[in-house]
Amino acid sequence: MYICCMLFKEITGQYELKQQLIQTVKDKRISHAQLFVGTEGSGNLALAIAYAQYISCQNKQDDDSCGCCKSCIKFQKLVHPDLHFAFPVNTTSKVKKDATSDHFITEWRKLIIDFPYFSEFMWYEYIGIEKQGHIDKSDAEIIQQKMNFKPFEADYKFMIMWLPERMNTTAANKLLKLIEEPPENTLFLLVSKNIDQIIKTILSRTQLIRVPPVDEESMQKMLAAKYDLSPNETQVLTRLSAGDVLKAIKIYSRHETEQDFLDNFKSMMRFAYEYKFVELLDWAEEMAQLGREQQKSFLYFSQQMIRDNFIMNLKMQNIVYATEKEKDFFLKFSQFITPQNIESIYSAVNLALSHIEHNGNQKIIFSDLAIKLTQLIRKA
Ligand SMILES: [Zn+2]
């Protein structure tokens, strides 16, 4: 999904909240420091940006920004001179010290424009930092400078801070006064996923906006538009996502990228059941050729398969999300994963996983697992 502009209508669900936000603009009672709290897939970041865009829009519609005025066009690329961002960062191979948000602003804009739902982890991966990021003193100083300018073009200038919970005490202390009494026409929009981790003095100076889970109908519509799913798949996926767009996408993509794993898993189980030792050893040989990370992913996938099939065996299929291809397989295979063998099969895979992690010989690990399975699968 490409969001050409951060319009309210492009954000999944959240109708009531959008209406409330728009109303604050109509009533001219926009609080100067607001804290949007919701899960990473609730749309909290997108909503904060859409709100800023609406406030700046020169041709406001009743229920959204116009999308084509001078201001909206700059918001579209997130380059409006009165729109500022702060977010957690850390050093990388390119930025070796004193990392600040400004070092990563190009990546930040690109990630949001691609798709404004992403997790903290996805962000760190995207910019290549391996430790946790934070918002520290140098970022706080930059924020102070930026916020003390007059707005260039809009009536307001905005500081959208993503994950204020990653702000350390020194940075927070520097910003307290500014957040409490910002210069005229300055808005702080903080976007958090965990209100409990925000420094209390910051928290007490903001107005709280709870971003609820996305409603089921909107989630279903979004999924149906984005993916080629049967109505039943859409329903299960919606339920498992619990109103979190990111979670829905994650569950879906796991199944998309794991078709090869499914084939490998099926071969392993079929050969094991049929006592085909030669084929099993060939299979192990083939698995041993994969990279260690791939092998780990396969074993995690196998654990998930074993759990899902066990749940199917217990006739609780409505809590399992499966593609059509997986479902056919589940129907046949689930009879072999029973209360009698689930634990031992699971431990066998777990042991293989731990040996792979500890750099054991891959061919031996996979052959061992395969041979164990020939026994375990028959204890159904
Ligand atoms: Zn506009």
C-alpha cells in the first residue's frame, strides 16, 4: 500500500479518533503537547502526522486535508519546513559518534512514505543499528534550537517525537520547560507504544490521546485490498491481529515467505512416517547446505507447524491462521501430532535448534532429528 499523502482517509480505521482530532482544529482548542499512545500497528504515528498535515492544510475539508495545497504537497514528502521529527537512534557503521535524528532523516522519511506502520525493531534494522536507540542530550539541544524559530510557512510548527520512552533523563530535563511552555504556535506531538516507560515529568505535561486497536471491519477491508485472501482467511487474520495492522501483516508475510519451509517440513514428516531412511538422509544433507540463520528459521517454523497441527488435532482450528495450501496439509497431518507425542517432538526440534545455535555439525543435527522423528511420529 502506497500512501501518497498523509491523509486521514488513508489510515486504517480509527474513525472516531480522526473525528475528535479534526474537531480540536475546528474548535481552535489544539493542546500544545499531545501524547498519542497505542500499539505499533495502531496507526499512532500516521495519525500524528495526518493531524499535523490537517492543521497546516490551507484548504481544509470537513473531514480531511485537501491533499493538494502547497502545504499538503510538502507534507507528502515530509519536507515541510515546519515539520520536525525526533526518534531513537544510535551509532552505525556510517555515523560513528554523536548520532542524532538529523543523521537519519532521509531514511526516516523514506520508511514512513513507503508505509507508515513499522516497529521499533524494523526501524533499527532499516538504519543498521544493532543496539537499542535513544533520544539523548544532543537531540534535545537540536529540538530546542528548532522550536525556538518562528514557523516558516505554516501557522504552527510541529515536533513529532516517536518513542519518547527512549528519551534519557538528561534529554528529558532539557525539554521539560519547552514542552510545558512552548513558544507560540508550537506543537509537540509525542507518539508512544509504552506509556509506562515515559519519564513521569514529561508524561504529566502532555495531553493523553489513546489510540485504540483498529476495528475489525476496517482491518478486514485493509487486508482484502492488500492481499488476495479468501473471506475466511481474512476473518481469521483479522481476529489474530487484535486490531494491530503490523501484526496482521507479520502473520500474513510469515506464511507467504515460508512456502519452501512448508515443503521441507512436509518431506521431513512424510519420509519419517514412511521409514524412508535414504530419503531422510538426503533431506538432512540438503538442509545442511542452508545458512545457519535459514536453518534456525526453518526450525522455528517447524515448531509453529507442530503447535498449529496439535491445535488442529484438538479441533480448535479457528485459532490457527493457515493459507489454503497449509490447510490441506493440516487436515491430513494433524492426526499425527497428539497429546502423546507433542512434547517429545517439540523437544527434539528444540534440541536441534539449540545445537544449530551452538554451531554444531549441521548434517548430524538434521539427520539426528529426522531419525528421532521416525519413532516419535508413530507414537500418535
Ligand atoms: Zn491541503
